[in-house]
Amino acid sequence: MKNEEILRTDVLIIGCGIAGASAALEAAKSGLKVVLITKNAKFEESNTYYAQGGIVSLGKDDYPELLKEDIIEAGDGINNPEAVDFIAKEGKKAVETILIKEMKIQFSRSSPDSLDYAQEAGHSRRRILHIKDMTGKTIEEKFIQALNKFSNVTFLSDQTAVDLLTIPHHSKNLTAYYKEPRCLGAYVLDNNTKRVHIIFSPYTILATGGCGAVYLHTSNPSTAIGDGYAMSFKAGARIVNMEYIQFHPTSLYHRDADGFLISETVRGEGARLKTRDGRTFMENYNSKKEMAPRDEVARAIYEEMINSNSDYVDLDLASYAKFDIEKRFPNIYKTCLDFGIDITKKSIPVVPAAHYCCGGVLVDSWGKSSLKGLYAVGEVACTGVHGANRLASTSLLEGLVWGTRSAKQIATHFDPEVPCKISEIHDWYYPEKEEDVDPALIHQDWVSIRTTLWNYVGIIRTRKRLERARADLDYLRHRVDKFYKEAKMDPLVVGLKHGIQVAWLIMYAALSNSESRGAHFITD
């Protein structure tokens, strides 16, 4: 686009899961002009949409200190105490005020007068609010409906964020180097026209989600490749704890299932993990059995698969359920049935899959990053709530709380003045001779990235494996950088560039940390 076509806004929000949507809603209610972009064709597409289990609140005979203890125990003790204390005390209020009262979300009930609280691994109480097994889908759709009522919110789909726009890096004015670095929006690729344009904004909120799709097996959508981590790292924001990649213990094992998640609530409702010959095994690893923290359950499954030379283990709900399985888990029941598995009669074949990044862009209690003008909320951010391993169903709550708080902070301290004129910003650079994009080459590079991370930076790590990952990723990173500078702009190319950067960040963090803790399990 030409400069006169540059889009200006008060707040740019990149990503539309619960974190981005809650930030957009709060900013819109404050009267700020909001531009909300997503690289997907549909705004609903996000990790939030696929969240089955639910959202943490406080159940009966429950209190904030107990929730705090559970979060810190799951996080292996390296959580940010201030952030944990905050979410434990403020989370229930956010759920009741925003989701129940304002959004009118009808959570499942155990009776007409009582909400139904589920239990998941690591929780000492039943405190998970849910809408059967479609919690995230319902929440996401409700947010989109609410946002559509605001005329000061602009939705832009099929828009891939390429780079954060920062000064002095993108300024033509050399005196900008004397000023404090600041984010002023982003360079954004229109997926349809393949042209890069500028969205200029004094405040930018990253809500780009996680990076599970940089692994070979994942519960995340294929678009969850960590764009926000890559852009923030390049812009100079602090990135921490990237070695703590949580693997969900139970994704459906089927060649066509595409990482379909079997919610932790299934185990919370009594399902047992078994070897293929029918032997339960979790009692050999943790006294809490199936209710042990996710990292321990994932490693136990991995060990049993290795020891028995099996591609999966079984999750048996049919033998233990004392309720109507089809009614309690309609989505899981239907999806498994589509693949020929009747979970009311048979066990579910499951394998661990990359699920959640506990690290990310370091932020404070308001979502502010180390780079002025840049906020990060949801999975892309590291508030410190999760420490080395996330407690189940805390992610939706964290996204809701920090998404809302970030927008409140911006609205309260809003200042449209920026130390840079739009005319001083560089237009996007296109190579003089743009090379055509060969999808086969991009596909092969992704295969290399995903298999390298899965095999060498996966559930169980060793120094030797990590050294191999560094050699392979360093070479691939160099090759992708060269390709990126010469290729035509395309979402596939941008995604590959971001993906290799994120893979490198995970590998480097794991290699730099010799202490085995939480989701970073290194045997030597």
C-alpha cells in the first residue's frame, strides 16, 4: 500500500482467541478505536475454539489459597508468586462478571440451582466450569457476537502479521536512535493480494496464541506456529521460559484425527490409562495416578510406549463411567465415532502431543512487555502463572484476566502521541527479483523442523539430542533466512520464517537449562 492507504488505529490486536477478544471488548467499551486481525479466514479459528475442558473458577469448599497451591505445585515451584496470587484471587470475579453476567454464557449445571464443576489433573477440588466438552467453542462464539455490536471495532481476517513495526529500527529518521525503542503497530501481509501494508498504532496487543504446531504431534491447530514469539524476539522484547513446552498426555491416535484432543476431564471423570494388554500403569509413577500433573502423565505414557514398543496406550472410560458418556462428552463421543471408535464400549487409543508453551513474551500484571507500546496476553505471553508446567484449564482464565487488564491499562493511560511521524516509517522492502514459492520445499522444511523438535527437544531430552537439534536448526535457520529475503511474499513463507525462529528459541532455551524441571525433562 501507499502511505495514504496506511491504516491507523488506537489499538492493534493481533489474534482473536479469548485473550485477544477480551482485550478488544474492553478497549471497545472504553471508546477506543480497535483493529483486530487474524491470519485465519474465520475469526473463530484459535486455540480457544478447540478448548474442551473448561475454565478454572472456585468450586464448593474451595478457596484462592488452595488454587494457588495447586498452580505452584503443577508449575514445579518456579511460578511468579505475584501473578499466581492475582489470578487465584481475581479469576472467579472475572468469570462471573464477564462470562456469566455480561456474556450470558450458560455453563453446565448439576442441578437447576447449581453449576457443575469438573475436576482435572493437578486440582485438589472440583472447580472447572464447562459447557459439556465444548467450552472454548461457546466462549469464542459469544465474544465474536459481542464484538460485532461495536462500530469502533474493525475485523480484518486473512491478514498475516509479518513484523512488529518498531522505532528506531523501521524509522528513516536517524535521530530516532536517541529515543527509547517502541512498538508502533505492525507490517501485515494481506493473504489474498500478497501485499504488505502498515497498521500504525500507539498500542499493540499480541494475542497470537502458542506454538504447538512446530512439533510433529500436536493438539493445536496447524496455524499455531508461534508468530508472536518470533516477531517479539526480532523486535527486542524479552522472551523467557521457552523450554517449558507442555505435552498433553492424551490426543487421539488415528492417522486422520489431526491431533484431536481427548480432554483431561475424561480422566477427571474416572477414565484409566492402560497398556494395550489391559494393564493400568499410572499407579507406578504417581500416587495421584491419572490425576498427576500433565508432564508426569505424558512422560509415563511415553515410557510405557517405549517399554512395550507400542504406538499408543489406551484410555478406558467405558469400564469406569457412572454417567451417560454421550451426554457428558458429546463432541468427543461424536468425533471418536466418526473414526470408528465407540467410547461407550471401547477404549480410546491416545498419545501425548505438544499442547502449550508455558513461556513467552515476559509481561507484568497488566500485560506490558519490556518493549514500550507492546502488550502480550494469552499463551504468547509469560505472566509467570504457569511456571514450568501449566495446571489444567488455567489458560482460558489467564487469557480472560490479562486480556481485560491490558485493555483497561491502555484505556486509563491512553496517549495518542508517538515520537515518530508516519512519513518517517520505511515502506516494506520487496526483493528486486522475487523468486516463486515452491510449496514442496516449504513442506520439506517444515518436516525437518517438526521432526527435529519432536525427536530431540520433545517429552524426554538429553544433552546429546539437544546438541543435534542445535546443529540441524542452525543450518536450517540460515537457509530459511536466505530464502525469505529472496522469495515472493506469501503466508507460507512468513510462517516458515516464524516457525524456524520459534523452533530455535525452544531449542536454545532447553540447551541452556541443565536443570530438569516441570515440562523440561532432561535425563542427563
